[in-house]
Amino acid sequence: QGKLMKTLRWRYFHSKWNLLEMAIILISWSALSVFVKRTILGTRDISYYQEHKEDCVSFNETARADAVLGYLIAFLVLLSTVKLWHLLRLNPKLNMITSTLRRAWGDISGFITVIAIMFLAYSIATNLIFGWKLYSYKTLFDSAETMVSLQLGIFNYEEVLDYNPILGSFLIGSCIIFMTFVVLNLFISVILVAFSEEQKHYQASEEEEIVDLMLMKLFSFFGIKCKKE
């Protein structure tokens, strides 16, 4: 990537895949640095605890480094998955899925915006209403995490209903109905409609035809008969 950047210079940043490669490299080195820092801090804290067992030892700095490392690894896995998807574009089925998402991107982006607005609205509402008493809604970030857990089915209903049965049941019920059963189902329906349209008008790219030809030549070299679809 360094040689390519030296050759292309500013044109290097015009390609989104080059930016993806650069982001993966930077995050990988950052994750390695944080991993080394976490190891050093963990060793230091454990050694101090073993020598001063009667004192109160704080692992707060080590815990923060571990949390940052977890976020970096999660983001790195996301970017690597996007890169892997791009590398597997020569597979006809995966390429069809990519074409489907590209065809429906206008509707998908609209639904993503609606979901983000509703998610933020419920997070702010629960933080303002329950944040005074319940630890799970103490900050806006905690409320957002709790809303994600609600969509995944990992949610403590009792603490909300015990605090405010009427308002709590209304917020939880409306969130499940609107975000899970309405918006997400419409979101999936848009993708399925676009997929059916893509199946009707799908045409193999030149890269796929080249790969099929190379595979046929390779199979014929080893004496394996391959039928062209």
C-alpha cells in the first residue's frame, strides 16, 4: 500500500477500497499497540496487588485499555468482512447479493435513517425518564446499549415495570412494535423485492466469465470434465 500510495499520490485516496485498506492497516497497528499497553498495565496491576493485598488496587486503567481493544477489534472485523465480501465478488451468488443491495440502496438508506432516528429518540426518552433511578439508563450510551439489548431479546423488563408500570410498558411495547415488527419487516421486504428484480435482470460480469474460463481450462488440464452452465 505504501508503494501504491507513492505511485498514485493523491489519486490513491480517490478509491474507496484503498481507503478501506488504509483503515484496516491503521486500526490493526492501533489494536496491536493497545494490546501491548493492556498487557503491560495488567502485569503491573497484578504485581502490585500481589505485593499489597491489604490495599485497594484499581484496575480502572487496564479495564479502559481492554474496552478500547475490544472496540478496535470489532471495527477491524467489520472492515475485514467488507474487504472479504469485495474479494468474493467473483462468486455469482455473492455478486448477486451485492447487486441487490446496490439496486435497493436508495430505499435501504432511507430505512436506515428512520431506524437511526427512532433508535436515538427511544434512547433519549428512556435516559430522561429512567436515568434518574435505573443504572441501565444512567447515560445516553447506556440507554442506547439497553435499546439494542431489547431488540435482541436480552432485556430486564422487571426493573422498568417496577419503576413505572404504565410509562414503562408503553415505551417497551411501542419500541418492539414499531422498530421490530414494522420498520425492520419493511426493511427486509424492500431487500427481498430488490433481490427478485435482480434475479430477473442479472447478467454475469466479465470478471466472472474470465474466472469460469480459467476454471474450465484448469479442470481440462487435469482431465476433469466441467459443464458450462
